[in-house]
Amino acid sequence: MSAPATTAVSPSSRLAFLGVFGAGLLCLTALGATMPVLPRYVTGSLGAGNVAVGITIGAFAIGAVAARPFAGRVADARGRRIVLVSGAAVMAVAGALLFVPMGVLGLVGARLVVGVGEALVFTAGATWVVDLAPPGRRAQSIGLFGLAVWTGLSLGTVAGEGLYALNGFGAVWAFAALAPVVAALITMRLPEPPRPLAEPSSARAELVPRVALRPGIALALASAGYATMASFVVLHLAETGAGGGAAVFTTFTAAVVGARLIGGRLPDRVGARPCAIAAGIAEATGLALVAVASSPVVALAGALFMGVGFSLLYPALALLVVDGIEENRRGAALGTFTAFFDIGLGLGAPLAGAVAALAGLPAAFAAAALLSIVGVFVTRTGGVSATVATPSPMPRPLLRRAPDSRF
């Protein structure tokens, strides 16, 4: 186990982290800005129906899932900065494509492109912040960078509504194209830490890193619970008479952010696997409480439990991946791991809807709680050691510096 003395963060690393976080925040804000207005554009300007809305929104996840493992492998081979800059550029192109009048098919294409861009941005950014963090603060760095997603999507929703009210769809599309350009410009000036060269024997090993599979499956099962909460909590609580669905979901999101800020170092301090197990149990408990809630108090308690559990689960599982892989394959492993989140999100909502249609909304939340428990067992039986690849045994002469490490 690493000595606890390796937890200090240098000022240059802290500044670089802020730059990577800012770039991710801008890109995710651009993505979030389109979310509240796309359904109106599809059903209004394009004259299509709700099925077209679902296909358009869902196309993003397809592009993201396909691109994440590839993004990680390129980040390992070519560096984090070039992948993040490329991802921001792709997102800017996707925003510009929204101006092209190509109907629903063109809009679906733009959403596929933005999914690819977001995959490049997030995978490179998450790997980059791990590179910057000392071993004793890796989970905290991953968790804090993840807040760029939550904050960006939240701010983006507000920005999208405001821009639409100000000057219609064109203002939203312009923001979606320009904000990633600013992110790319910021990223181009950030110092990239040295990265180890791949050993010849492992350069082409494992197209899908095995170390990412069990944590990834656990993450997919947990994200199915998030999809259930996001899609059906308002309807469920209205149906039971408890009410306050919007407040319950707000409590959930506040708990996610609060747990990351306050307890972000727990996986580093108590261990990735114990923290992931406890977080999975907390999420399952929260979903079960929401399932049986007949009053706002019980529902709010469930949202709190679930938010804390869901918040800490991602960095804990990611730490299992990071500490179980060589440094020169870290991007590929994280890219594969994060793809499971999209898979769970994409399949979770339809699965919850099917269960609700057959047995009611409480059963959908109960099923999501059961999936979270299955995820706990997947995590518990995993064989990844938290010290497999920390630190990398690669000698210092194999380190390659980025061409430009200046601000």
C-alpha cells in the first residue's frame, strides 16, 4: 500500500486541474443547453412526434458508448490534451450542424457526433486529472471532475432556456457551437504531465481491458437506478399521493454534489472496494425507500440515501480500475469503464418502464434497488487488487513529455 505522504497536490497540478475542469464544464454546459429545447424543436419546427424526440435524444448515448474505449486508447497513445481538444472541436462541429436544415435524420446525426465529442472530452479529462493527482487523492480527483458533468448539465439547462427565450433556437445552437471552442482554447494552453511509453509486449494487449469489466458492470447496474429515479420519480410520487417529486429529485442531485465535495476522499482513505460496497448498499436503500414512500419525508430520505450512494460509487469503482491497470493503459481502461454508465442509463429507463407497465411504478423502483444489490455482489466478488499498478514499475527513462508543457 502506498505511503500516506503522497497526498500533497502541487500548485501547478492544481491549476492544471482547474483548467481541465473548466474545459469539461464548458463542453457539458453546451450539451445541457440543447436538452430542454430539442424536444420543442423536433415537435414544433420539424413537425415530428414523440418517437422522433426519443430517437434524437437517445442517439447521443450511442455515439458516446461507441467512442469512449477508442478515446481512451488514443489518449494513452497520443496524450490527453490532443484528445480533449479534438473532443471539444467535434462538439463544436455538432453544435454547428444544428443550423443545417436536414430534418430529423440530420438532427440524429448531430446528436451522434456530439456523443462522440463528449466521450473524447470526458474520457481524456478524467484520465488527465488522475495523472495530475497523487496516489492518495485519485478518487477525489475523479469525483471532483465528475462534478463538471452535473454542474454543466444543470447550468446548461438554465442557459438553454434563457437563450431560447432571448433569441430562439439559433441562440442555443450558437452557444452549443461556441462554448466548446472556448474549452479547446483553454485546453491548448494547459501543461500535460509526462506519460509512460507502452511496453512492446503490452502495446496491443486487451482491446477491452478486463480490469474495467466488473466495476463497469456494477456501474451500469447503479446507473439503471439513476435512470429510474430521473424518469419516474415525479410520476411515482404523484401516483402514490406523496407528491413533491421535483423536490425529491432536487434533493437527490444536491446529495450527489454534497457527497462529492464533502466525502470525495473516502475511497482513497477507506479503500475503493469497501467504499463501493457501502455506496451500492446506500443507493439500494434509497431506491427501496422511494419505492414504498407514502409521504414526502420518506421519499426525501430515500433521495438522500441514493444521492450519497450514487455519488461515491463512481469514484470508488473508478479507483478500482485506475489502481488495477498500468499507467500506459489507464485511458483505455477508464474509457471502457465509463461506457458502462451510458449502457446502464440507456437500458435502465426502458427496463424500468417495462416493469412499471407490468407491475406498477413501485415495482420499478424495487427492481432498480435489486439491481443495485446485484452490483454490490459484483463489486464484492471482483478480484482486482487496489495496489496492482500503483505506482507503475516502468523506469523513468521511458517517460515521454508532452511537446509543450507551458501555460
